Amino acid sequence: MCADAHVDENPHSLLVASTVTTHLRMARNQAHRGYCIVILRDHLTDLAELRPDQLSSFWSDVQRAGRAIGATFDPRKIDYLVMGHRMPHLHCHLLPQHVGDDPLRNVDISDGPELPPLAALRRDVRSLRARWNDLTSDELLPPRT
């Protein structure tokens, strides 16, 4: 994860976008269509290690990714998972839950594998990247009351 998070394609995922804080990657395993990972650029292993500005930027990027996934794949819900017991590098899994999914079933990142053809995955990455780029900073602020 550390060595290849920035490359366009690696054995596990495709790069969607990068910010100064993170890389957004779409997993090749699309058992949950739209499944992506937001990976911290700095090599840290726990949220507790981040400075306040890094923490804010990390979660802003996760929120932006969630909104882009929502606009692209229209899930009914997105589950956000931060673990790191197998990969000691801070990252967040975004697992879209769709209308046909069982809402009582626990989310499992090891579902599948469901590996769509590379051409289809690249189309999804382009669509997701377009939605990511469409989002402005105003859209990332909480709704005004």
C-alpha cells in the first residue's frame, strides 16, 4: 500500500484522485460496486498520530469520496471502515450498500472477489473521477441551518 498508492494501477486497485493528504483508489474487487479506499499519503498507522490539520484533511477527503461515490453509484448507504490490523498504514474503506443488499448482513471487505473486466473498471474510475472533480469546497461544508 505504501509503495504503490500513487500509481495509476496496481494489482489491487486503480487511482481515482490524489490530494495533498490522500490518494483515492477504486478496489479491483467490486463485490460492493463502487468500493474504494482513501489512503493517507504520510506513513502513519493510527488516527491518533495525525495532527489536527491532517485529521481534518483526511476526513474531508473521505467525505468527498463518499459524496462522489454516492453521485456515481447511487448506493442507499456507504459504510466507512478504518482498521489497519493487516495493513499498518492509515486508510479508510468505503463500501457502498445497494438496494438489493441485505441490510441485516454484516459488511465484509473480503466478499468476492468480483473482478469486473478492466475496461469496465476503468470506465467506473473515469465516472467517479468526474464526480470527484465536480465537487467544490462549498459542497463539502455541512448543510447550513
